[in-house]
Amino acid sequence: MQAGITQLVECKLPKLDVAGSNPVARSMITLRAPPGAKGSSLAECSVIGAGTELFGRLTSSSGLILAGRVRGEIVIEGDLTVAASGAVEGPLSARSVLVAGAVHGAVHGEERVEIVGGGSIAGDISGACVVLGEGSEHDGRIELSD
């Protein structure tokens, strides 16, 4: 069983003309680290939630799960997961990279880069192992390293 982070998202809906009604839509989002990722326990992982937007350079000595948007460079010593709701505009580098969202920029994974179905990278990819899943998109070059 793989550990994950579950976040409850609540959105207020328009009031109904019913006494005492206060409707709220709820959905659960579960974010998981890449399978077999080293050093990606929840205690060693930061999360940037959906609806969060960062500008500038982002660095971390641990892993990162990105469900929001980053405009700028990302340098992660651990593993990076770009969730389906996540987006990056700029170069990124990590030990391993899993993309389910959208990346516009060069991607370097020291050990691995994987794009899963629905994920996309518009930029060059470099790493020891590159996996393009069914339904993924890539526009750029791929450079495999030893």
C-alpha cells in the first residue's frame, strides 16, 4: 500500500431558498509520491496545493508534490510529482520526476522522468530513464544519460 496525502476541498454553493440550507460541495484529492520513490515519505515531502501559485525560484532538499502552479525554476533534491492539476512554467530538476499535469520548460530527472496519461511536457527531457505513458504528450528532445 502506498502512502498518500488526502486533502478535503470544499466550495460553497449558491444558497437555496430553503430555510437552514447552506450547501457545500466536497471532493477528496489524494496525492501520491512516484512508485518506488526513495526518500518520499510524507514527513520528507512538501505539498503545494491546488489554487496556489508561486513565482520565482523554488528549491527543496526533500520531495515535492505540486498540485498548484509554479512560474519559475524548480530545483528539488528529492522526488517531484506534478499532479494532474499542477502546472510548471520554467525549467525543473529533481532526483525523479513524475508528470501528470503540464510542464512548459526543460525537465531533468537524475534517475527518472515519467509522463503519465494526461500529462504533458513542452521542453527537452534529460535523465537516466525516461518513460512516456500511454496518453502522455511530449514536444521536445530526449537525452538519456548514464
